[in-house]
Amino acid sequence: MVAAIMQPKWRPIRTVRHMTERIRLALDAYAGDPAGTAQALRDLIGEDQTQFVRAAALLRNERDKAGFLPLVEILAQTEGICGRLCDPQLLDKDSAVDLAGRIAAIAPTLDGKLVRLLPGRGSDDSDPAKMLQAERILELLDAIADSGRVAPMLAHLTNHPNARLRAKVSLLIARWTPNLRATEIRLEGKDARVRANAVESLWGDKSNRASALLWRAVKDEDNRVIGNALFGLYELQDQNVIPYIFSMAGHEKPLFRATAAWTMGETKDPQFLPALEKLTHDLYASVRKSAARGMAQMPKADAQPESSAKGAPISQNQ
């Protein structure tokens, strides 16, 4: 069977479906011919690396097959695989994270190779495609990296001219290296994205100092910073924050009302339903949309009450 996989009678690989069919045949044949299967897989990735990576992602539900581990080993050994993993046009985030995690288990230096694809020191390149690639790299690093080793390698990007990248790196480093003084410094910065992510990094920190920083952020001038602070305080079960959330829902600026709707939705607290219902009739579409999403997150009437330990909220920056 393995020999048949590479026979000329097969159509040239033009679609991911063709590649998936051939890889699946190889996986099925592995038990009877491990060496032949490994060679067939190497030939397939040599024929079309892009379609091979796509097919490998589609076949990840067949990871229990004996031949799947050799497939991952071949991916780990292939030159240029890092570039495929961090291409948002090639793989969706979940597929990329899954494959990267499996490759990293075999090749622990994958995180360092990914870091080397990020903009270097002094780079001011903000090409949109490169920024999307950089964001995907950060998502992969967040999932697989040795944070203590990699965090210092990202520090220079906190000064990158692209505000979105700068903010994402700051959030990642803050999560990896909890340091309230560093967070306090970021809260003093001019970049609202960085401040918002600094506040987000405080979520779940029950220390008095973290709570004080969250209350300080409630007085910020940016709606996202305030929204993150209000949600963080709600998660700490600080009842004093409830009036602030309601007050923000009546703010004169639509951006603030939309953020209030996001905050109420993330709490999944039914006491906010009347306020959300009112916001669904707001003059501004952005507010109505945010309110509708918030209402959709509320538990159904017959659902069991949720504990305060809910699933991870969706960041305002995503």
C-alpha cells in the first residue's frame, strides 16, 4: 500500500483534499511498514509542503493512529515549518496551536525559532502582513513557550512603533512575569492599548495592591482600560464596582456605553439584563451590537447559576 501512495497513477496534488487522502493512506499503512510509511510522508511533504501542513492540521483528530507521531516528527525536521505555522492565511489559530504544541513536544527549541521570526531590535516595519504573522507567533508562544527563557527575548518589542503589537507583547510578558510594579509603570504610559492590557494582566490577582491598581484604572480616560478594570473588580467580587458598571452604561459617549455592555456580558450576571436590554435600543449601532452580544452571554432562565470562576473572558482587544 505504501508504494502505491506515490505511484504515478495518483493525480498531482492540487488541493488539500488530495494531500489528506494520501496522508491518511500512509497512516493506515504504518503498522505494516513503518519505514516505508515514513519515507512516503517525507516524499509527500517534499512534493507540497503547504498542502502537507494543511492536511496535517485537518487530520489532527486521527492523532491516536500509530503513524501520526512520525508525521509530527517529519514536520519538526522540515526546514521552513515555522513559517507555515505562523501564517494566518494557511492555518487557523486552533490548528496552528495544536500542531505547534505537538512539534514542540519533540523539538523543544521551536519557541526560539519562532522568536527569531519576529521583528528585530530597532525594526520599525509595520507591514500589515508581517504584523499579522507576528501576532500569530505571539499566540503560538503563549501556548508552547518556556516563558522564563522567551520573555526577555521579546522585551524589545514593547517599544515597537506598531501599537497593537506593542500591546500584545506587553500583555504576554505581564502574564508570564507577574510584577505589579511593572504593571503600574505600564498604567502610566501614553498608549491606551498597553494600559488596557496591563489591567487585563491583573485579572485574577487577589492581592490588595492589584485591587488598588484596578480601582486606579477605573479613573482612566480610555473606555477599554476602564472596562477591563471594572470586570477585574467584578471578578474579585467587589460589590462596590456594580454602580460604576451601571453608570458607564449611561455614559454620554457611545464607546463607553459599548464597553459597559461588553463588561456586563462578560460577568454573565442577570442583574445587568435590564441595562443591556435598554442598550439594544441605543442610537448607535456599535452599542446595540455590543449589548446584543452581552445578552447572548447571559445564562438561560432554567440554567444552573454559574460560580464566579467562569471561563476565560474574551479580551476587548481580540
